[in-house]
Amino acid sequence: MSTFDLVALIFASLTLSAAVMVVLSRDVMYASFYLLLAMFGVAAEFALLHTYFLAVMQIAVYGGAVVVLLTKKKKKLDLGRIQEPQP
């Protein structure tokens, strides 16, 4: 087994474990972080295959979508903490 195969196997196992944790996670924030980790793993696999454009697009497009998801969830959580006065 060459070094390339070993590194590819490590990134593939990282990506697969992060994807499983996305499905098993009950909290949306943790699931979003695991999804971001999975996207970075896929981008690393693309970089190993010398398709750097796809690696950058993977991070820019899908990573950006995860950041938007995190931002919207944080905004929703912050609005939920504001309590209205009791009559």
C-alpha cells in the first residue's frame, strides 16, 4: 500500500464518519459542523486527485451553504431567547 493510498483511505474514512454523524446527530448545530467536515473531506479527496478546481468549488459552494445554515440557525436561537413580558 503506497502513501497515496493510505492518505486517501484516511480522508475517505474521515468523510464517511462525518457523514454518518450528520445523520445521527440530534442537534442542528453539530450536524452542520459535521456536514462542513464531510465537505472538507470530499474537497481533500478532489485535491488528492489533482482536481483543484473541484476542491475549491466544493469548499466555496457547499461550505458556503453550511455557513448560511449555521447563521440562520444561530439567528433563530437568538430570537428564541428574547422573552416577552408577562401580563
